[in-house]
Amino acid sequence: MEKIIKVDLKEKSYNIVIKENILSSCSKYIKELKIGKKILIVTQDKVPSVWIQKVKQSLFEAGFKVFVLVLKSGEEQKDLSSLLKIVNFAIKNKFERSDSFCAVGGGVVSDLTGFAASIYYRGINFICIPTTLLGMVDAAIGGKTSINIKEGKNLLGTFYQPKIVIMDPRVLSTLSKREFLVGMGEVIKYALLEHTAKTKFPKSGFFKFLKTKKNQILKLNTKALFQIIDYSAFVKAQVVSKDEKESNLRAILNLGHTFAHGIEQAFDYKKYTHGEAVSIGMCLASKLSYRQNLISEKEVTSIISLISDYGLPTRLERPFNLNKIIKSMLLDKKNKDGKFRFILPVDKIGKVKIVSGIEIKEIKPLFLN
Ligand code: GLY
């Protein structure tokens, strides 16, 4: 089965193509872009070489001149020195504006390569081939690119859309359970906001689907995986098509993320993965919504149960330094005048809204009970 989802951004529109075993034939789709002959694949050493080889071989057979730059693994590689490695490599090998950078990997690789592509000669073609669930359902779609600097994560970046996103659900078979669950945190997020995004999973909605198909999803059943990738990518594509630069609607994708960034930063990005922190963040956002009388206790319990059913954390393990977390949360770009601005689930599961002006004293108790 092949599924094509369009991100509709006028002259910057592009397709997300999802297909089993697509990597071996990726050049068929890339050739249609009418780009230059040189392609620089940027990847990390933890990405199984089998996936890189498939992409490389397919491009090579189609007549592209393929270069591969393998960076070390880890979020710390998303920095200025890796950015310079990419651009220096491209300059040395005489890449021109019609040529392309192609990210093969997770969110670190796509954020970094997308950023490099956006500034190299004021913009070179960018192709994205995510190899993690998080990459597929979030990082690869929507054109947010960035690197980290010592002052904070993702502080330098651009909006720069890829020319195409190619996804092969098969690659998920080589992820560890924990890496897979990083992406599941974001997949569950789409279930909590699908109605506000004006999308609806066929029949009973995505939340119910995730509840009833939990075993198949966790066993990496091919059909179930295809469905969650397809629908999550669709929701994200819809939101980005309506609001590329996060002027309004796109902000809903930050559900759970102010809490998550605070938690990740306070633990030096070591104890919790992004998906785990987002999961705890969504539970805290639900509890806050309940305290604000915006959602019923029953809905909050359902949200927390689903997250827990997937083996994701629903609360912080003690001990933790709450003041440090709050301090980190206050750095969030979305806050205003020292007060928090959150995306909160409201009414029925599937709906969220932006709530501003939340004070620190309203946040602290959420962590403690
Ligand atoms: N990850 C949130 C966004 O792309 O807007």
C-alpha cells in the first residue's frame, strides 16, 4: 500500500509518501522533483546502515552522485559544529543550489540537516527520510529546523519545508522499545487534539483506536503501524497547511510540551526521553484543565490510563527539584509576562484550547499529587 499526504503550502507544497519497503525505490519519487545530480545524505552512526545503504543504492542507480556524512549519535550533535561539518562538506564537494541535502535518521538529523539546507547558499533542496517514529509523526513534517546552543535547545532555527518526506514503516522494526515509545507520546498527542485540528479518524476517533489496538501497535503489527503513522502525519500536515509559522492553530501541537521542556531541561535531558516527558506533560495539562473546570475527571482518568497502558510515565518519579523544573518552564518561548500559556485538553477528548495567564502557584500542586 502507498499513501500520499500533501502538505499544502502553495509554492512550498510537498508530499509525504508512506510505503512499506519504499527506501529501495526512493529515487523514483526523488527524481520527480527535478533537482540537481548531487545529494548529500546526512545521518548518525546509530541509524542502521541497512537503511542508509538502501537509500544510497536507489539514488545511485537513478544516476545521482551520492555523498554520505555520518555524524555521531546523540542530541548533543545538533550543534554549531555539526552544522559547519555539513556546510564545509558541501562546499568542498562543490554542491550548488540545485543539489540537495537528505536527512536519513531521527529528529536530531532532520532538524540539523533542514537547518543546514535552509542556510546553505540561502537555501538548497531538502529531502527528509525519517527512521524513527518521532521523526515520522513529528520532526520530519512541517519545516521546523533548529540547532541547540549552550543557552538552550532549538534556539537557532528556521521554517524551511522539505521537498518531499519519505517514510517506510519497516524501519521501525530496528528501534528499541524505548525509542519507539518516544514517538508514541506524540501519536497519543494527536488523539487528544484531533477535533480541534478538524480531522477525525474513521469511525470512532483516534483515541478509541489507540485504546483498542494497543496490543497490535506495541507488537509492531504492520497494518496498525501504517495506520498510526498515516493518521498522525495527516493531522500534522493539516495543521501545518493551515498555519505554517505557528501564528495560531499550530500552537496546539505543543500540548504537554511546556511541561515536557521544563522536565527534560531540569534533568539535563538524561532521565526522561522527549516522549516520556511529553506524556507526563499531557497528564499534567489534563490535571490543570480539570482544576480550571475545563474537563471532567472521567476524561482526565481516560487520558492518564491510555498513556499508562502504553507503558509511558504519567508522573515524575520522586525525588525531583520542582523549582528547577518551574524555572526551566518559564524559559518557554510561549509564555507571556512571566505567566504560563498552556495548551489544555477541554470538553471531550480530542479538543484542546490555548489558556494564558496561569500563575506558578497553580502549577506546583499538579506535580505533587
Ligand atoms: N513539533 C511541533 C511543531 O512542529 O509545530
